[in-house]
Amino acid sequence: MITPELLSILLLIAAYLKQGFALSTESLRTPPLTTKPQSGAVVVVGGGFIGSSFCAVYLASGKRVVCSDPFVSEADLKKRIETVWPTVRARGIGGKFDSCPTSPPFERLTFESSVETALRENPTQFVQECTIEDIESKQEVLGRLDELLADQPSTIISSSTSYIPHELLITKCKHHKDRVLVGHPTIPYLDSFLEIYGTSQTHVNAAQAWYSQAGFEAVVMKKTIPGHLFNSFLTMNMRHGNKLVKDGVCTPQDVNVVLRHLGRFMYARHGYLSLLSTIGGDRGLKGGLDLSAKIKMSAISIVFYSLLKKVLFFFKGSRVRRIADFMAKKLQDKVEPPPAQEWIEACGEFEAQVTKNGTLSVPTGLFQACEPMFQRTPYEVGNDPFAIEGPSDKN
């Protein structure tokens, strides 16, 4: 016979078992991804130049950092972080972390030579892979990370690869390829730029939020290409500089000086769109685009003129020039196609924002674009063995 007391005990046991079952099944569910910045430790795999730079930036942004590298000692890692720390502090990580300590907060840094130990003892939502830029090595490392985190599909694995396209990175990932991303920086402790590519928009959004919280200005690529965005531009400049040297136009040292001042004068402060807005005068970006197109067409015409002049030597120079202009106009769209509609729309949006903020109005815009030439950069602060400023900049 069941007494009221026994019934009460049975009901309590049933309630307890139900609650315990609910908790156990809840723990088996995949944590939902969110575009909000993730908390907790970040695991950095690789403690070399880029890996240690990431560690320094993550520490400065207040995160707990776990670094794993079997080929680097904890002492070497800390020495690298200490070396770049004055520059990291001077940058202020985008001006968001004024309370950045004067020395690295190593109490928030954990070092593990074994990546298995690092992941097992430090639950994380974000892994930054920074191993050597070798395609087979990257594939092995990312495949291993995907295996170790097979039961944690929401944990993002972001590779700092400089050139390897995304589809080649993930060939040995057998579990959750969609959470493996490209997260390529320039030099993290020097610059806040970072580019992201992934096949899952949810993971990309979460990674962008994570990087933003750490002070990075991240752009998202729509397609994956060798070298990504930054290095494709860099390669273009290097290739053209090499051609100029081979053609006897200038020396390699001259190319270096030109590119250094090109970056500081034209792009560093506000970017290419701002440059076009400045040179466009009262017509703003539209004037800048029109002027740029005219300059390019003129350059094409000059090339034709120099070739035709040798063949049509019996014609007057003015007539040869008219023929060259006609040919340039006919071929302009093939040699220099008109800007994409997305580019034109971006220019319009940018100009509207500039007009609203009043930050780049003519003629003050020119002085704002020139401003980096007249001020010392934060990269000169502290004992920085990787300083990018040339000797002439110190004068």
C-alpha cells in the first residue's frame, strides 16, 4: 500500500530525474552561434611572428589567451610579446582600450606545447591558426584541429594563411568544414586590418564580431582567391615595381620610396575613395572618377601615339595624335572597363557619409589626406625591431 509519505517521495524522485534528464540533453545540444562577440579564452596555434602578434593584441583587448606551439618555448613567446607591447599600447587597439597595462598581462596567458592539451583544458569558441605558410602543413594542422573539436561544431577555426585559397585549406577537415575560415591579418600588432572568408555566413558573422571586439577592422570577401585581397594588391604593386626596374626606369630603392609615400600620402588616412573625392574638387567623387578615367585614356592614347609615330612618320604629329585618341577611345572599355555598378553605388554612399560628417570637405580634405606625412606614427613608439619607417622619416 502506497502511503501519502511514500507518494511524496516518489514524486520528488520523478521530478529530480526529469530535471536531470533535461539538463543532460541540454548539454548535448550544439550551442547556438551568435554574431555577438564570444567570451572566454582564445587558443592561438603557433607562437611565431604572426602568432605572437595575435597573442599581444588579444591580451591588450582583455582576452584570456592560450598559445600552443611545440617548436617555441614559453620564454621565447613572452619575449616576443614584450618586444611588440609598446607598439600595441601606442596603437590603443583602435582607441578602445585606454587602460591597457604598461607591461603584458601574462597572468592571462597560458602556454602549452601540445595543442591537444591546450584544447582539452581550455574550452574555447575561437581558435586562431598561425602555423607556417605551407599548404600541406596547413591542411594537416586544420584537419587535426577539426578532429579534436569534432564535438564542438560552434567553435570557429580561423586560419591566418597569407595566400592559400579556402577550398585548399579544408581538404583534410572531415567534420565541420563550414566553421573553418580564412582570417588573414597584415601584421596584427602594427595594423588593425584583417580579411575574412568562409562558406557559412553565420560563422563569418560571428568571426567578424570576435575580431571587432579585439580591435580589428575586418572586411569579408565574397569569393576566395590566392593571396586574398591585401596580398593581391601588394603583389600587383611588387610586379609593377619589378617591371619598372627591369625597364631601367628607376632603382629598387626608388620603388620602395615611391610606394612608402604613395601609401602614406594617398591611402593611409582615409583610403582610395577619399583620395578620389579630394582630387575631384567641387564635384567630389564623381569628378575624381571622371578625372581618373581621362588620365587612363590619355595614357592609352600616348602609348598608341608612340607606336604610330614610328609607322606613320610621314604624317604630322597632330594627325597621328588624333588617330591615337580615336583608337584609345575605341579600346578604352576593353583596356580599362567602366566601374562596376557596385563600385559606383559605394562611391555614392561614401560621398553622402562624408558630406554628412563634413570630415573631407574641399579644400580641407587635401590637408587631412596629407596629415600622416606631418605627424609621427605610433609605429615609432617604443623599441620596435620591426619598424617600417625609413631613415628619411626620422628627420
